[in-house]
Amino acid sequence: MKAGVFDSGIGGLTVVKSLIEHKLFEEIVYYGDTARVPYGSKDKNTIIRYAIEAVEFFKNFELDIIIVACNSVSAYALAEMQEVSDIPVVGVVEAGVAATAKKIQNKNDEILIIGTKATVASKAYEKGLKELGFHSLVAQATPLFVPLVEEGIFGGKVLEATLEHYFKPLKKPSAIILGCTHFPLISEAIGGYFDNEPVLVHSGEAIVELLERDFVFDSRFASTRLRFFASDNPSFLKSVAKRWLDT
Ligand code: DGL
């Protein structure tokens, strides 16, 4: 099986990491729209337009599936991508909802959703979770985490101040949905802010569970061939991939 993985930039590499670990694909073609990142501050129609262009890009390869690693795109443009694609398109929001329901049995538990402004404004996670009976939902846009991760800031004073800024007014959640590609890289700091050890839902692990649930994988692959494409500065993407994925 060959997959295309789409993200607005470099953050989707966290999803690629999970896909590699689970040996699901013989080849992954990664496309990061680094020229136009961030998507999380853009409006719905713009995100849809860019997402449809990504489907067109992936038509240059013989792929079996497109995986949308970007939460902002998954929240707004999944149906539109599916409409123009000849192959299945799956996204991390649906996966994250299913993973949360698997991890949290008590529907009264408080679930905190964090993501970009676009993802939070879409209410896509809330919609999915409400359908499954969860009702104690709090969503907080935490866009400043994105540039911090891009700067390689995974701890220290600046991150601590940012955590305080966003989380101080909140109650302790039972679970936190890391609803943005970048957040797994600071998941320890995010989870560690609260002293009740909330369960963390990671898009990469969630999408692996969804793929294993909905698709048949005849074989596992000892190694995954990786091809990286970016709309701007592909060498930066490749250097981050080297660091994050140990390739
Ligand atoms: N990839 C985006 C997401 O997961 C974060 C970066 C952006 O705003 O484009 O929502």
C-alpha cells in the first residue's frame, strides 16, 4: 500500500512517524504546503481550495489512499477532498473522535480539545464527540504552540508561559485531544501542566487505529520509502524529517 500524507507544513511528520512505526505502508509521499502555512488562521473556503489542490498534486503518484494529517484541513475540507479524489481520503478528526471514545468510557468526563483557531472554530471534534454521547467538552485555540514547535522549543520558560496563558483559566480535563499536528512534540509539557495526568489523544496514533479498523493491510513493511515534497523550501522539510523521524 502506498499513501499520500498531506499537511499544511512540516507538522504532519508526527503522523508519518506513527505510520512508519506501525509499518503500514511500503511508500509514503508527503506533501507539505510550506509556502502557505499556517492554515489554522485561514478561513474555510481558502482551506478547501488549498486542500483540493493537494488532491490534484497526489494524482501524479500511484497511491492507494490519502491521509490528511492536518487537523484544520480534516475539520473543514475532508468531504470536498473525497469528492475530487479517486482514492479514499481519511482525516485525523474522525480518527481522533474514535480514539477518544476508545480511551474514555465515562461520557461525563471533561474533554479538552486544543487546536488552531480554524479547527476550534469548526467545532468538528465537538460534533463527532456529541454524536457519541460526550457532553462535557471544552475547546481552546492554542495557536502559539505551532511557531514554538517550529522553532524547536519543546520546553523551558517561553513554553511554560504559553501553557499558563492558555490553560490557567481551565478546569483539569480527563482527556486532551491534541488537535493539531505540532502538539505531539510538546505532549509531555501539555499533559504535565495538569496534575491529574489527563489522557492524551494523538492524531498519529488515532489515524493508525482508524486505518487498521477500516482497511485491510495484507502485509507489514519492514521499512517505508519516504518521498518529501513541499511548496516552498523542501530542504527545510527534509532536514526536519531527518531530525523528527531519524531517517
Ligand atoms: N497542520 C495544522 C493543523 O494540524 C497546524 C499548522 C497550521 O496552522 O497550518 O491544524
